[in-house]
Amino acid sequence: MPTATPAPLRIGVIGLDHWYAAIPFALRVAAEPGVRLRALVDRDPDRVAHVAGLTGCERTSTDPAFILEDAEIDAIACFTSVDRNPDLVVAAARAGKHIVSVKPLATNLADADRVVEEVERAGVVFVPSESRHTSPLARRLSGLVDSGRLGELRSGTFAMHSTLPAAWPGAGEPGWWADPARTAGGAWIDHAVYQIDRITALFRSPVAAITGTTANLVHRELPLEDYGHAVLTLESGAVVTVEDTWISPAGASSTRAHIVGSRGAVFHSTATESLGVAEEGGAWTVETLPPDPSDTLDALLAAVNDAVAPGSTVRIARQTLATCLAFYDAARGAR
């Protein structure tokens, strides 16, 4: 007997502060046949009108209640500044709505714990934006680890160098990204959350210790760091470094990683668009870098329609934040 096609999942987007994620997410929802973009909300009417024009969404507001109180919305995607996220996702969970959350999920652990409690109490799906488990690159890396070709993972180097983020496309200043009251940190946490989530998935060992340093190497006027470098020692004994910055010259942004195991190694770089694998006794083989797009919508649909648990849960998102905050504590203590 054929399986019934699930009804389209009705999604509302709350907040466009993290527009790098919000606009592509809204565009994809508007284009996918299995979902419906039911409403858009942002505090700035000009911003919400702009995205409504891009997506064809006719229902807009500046009030989050417009989405949170709409019984015909099944899920929200919250892309506000981090400080506003906990209250909004807690309200969504209490309303029985599934959640895609901005990264990180909160600025502090007390708020993160509130989110964990309400999400688990409601039994709704929670997909953190830092999670990428089904992209072609994520599948290639996990496949190498699962196959045993790399052996026991012993070290890793993860880095992303980018320019200063813009508050909105074309804006000349970073806005909330550089406001200590609205986020948990600066350049380092901006991208470290992605890498720590991936380290958790690949190394499968908790963090035992963390240290590192932060600095303002280029944007000395910023109240938050434009450079951060962390050294994580895992309970397995593996040592992993995470370096993230806003110091890259325009056009020179890049992401790279290098993982070394007892039987092999893998590296990838966006600068050369390449991924290389070397096994014990062999030479490096290099291939074109697989893409690594956000898969939050895929994870949401798989969880809601097919009961496939997301690769990262609300508890993993909370642990990622805890690791990041421990880094900042260590960096301050080292000064």
C-alpha cells in the first residue's frame, strides 16, 4: 500500500538579524514543494518587506506573536540576535511548534537550560543552525571516520578566516554581531560553533580541557574579539585546535580543516576547493571539495515527517555553547 504524502509543513520565520542564514532559509522554504512559507516577522518593516518581495510571502508583521499565536504554523525558524532567541524559542515550544534556532542558542547557560527544559517538555523538534550532518562534505567526512580508514582520531585543525560581518547586505558596520549585550562573543564563536558541532560528531569524545587566546588584531575599536584560537583536549586524548577570525582581507576568506588519525588523514580547504585523503603507506589523493550547505530544513523535515532524529539535539547545542563559554573564560584567565 503506498505511503501517504505528508501535508506540507507550514513554517514562519522570526527575525532577520542573522540574515546570512535567514534569507537563504526563507528562499528555500518558498521554493520547496514539501513546505510552505506562511509568514515572515522582523522588527524592521523595511527588512521584512524586502524578504517578502524575494520570497513572495504575503503575510508579514513586526510582532513575533503574529507567528507564535498562529495555530496554522507548524514550525518556526528563529534568526534573531542571540539575546532574543531563548524567549522566542521557549514560547514556540510551549505553543507546540518545531524549531530551527539561530546559533548559538543563547548567550548564557541559564537561558540555554530554559530552552532545553521547554523543548524536551513539549517534545518538539529542535534543529540548531550550527548543525550540518547531511551535507555532502559532512557525509564524506563521517564516511571516512566510520569506515575505519583513518583509524583512531588523534588531532584536528579547524579554521575559518572571514571579513567583518555586515548588519545587513551592503551595511558598513557589524551591528548586533559586535554588541556584547546581544551575543556570547565575537569572531571566534561566530564560526567556532559550526566546527565544535562537527568535532563532536567526528571525534565522538567530550572536551576534557580547553585553553586559548583572543585578540583584536585588525578591528581594534570593536568591543569583542576579531581573532580567537582555542586548543581543546578531548577525553580520548586527541588534541584539536579551532581558529576563527574576522581579520581576512576582502576576497581572501577561507575555511579549512585537517584531521589526523592513527591510519590516515584528511584535509579540506575552500581556498583550493579540494579535499585530500591519505592512508597509511599510501600517497595523498585529492578530489574536488564536496559542498557544505546548511541542512537545517532537511533535518527538520526528516524529523517531523520520518521520525529521523536530527544529528544535533538541543542538548548538543547547549553543550556546544558551554564549550564556547569555557573557552572565553580560559582566554580571559590567561591574560
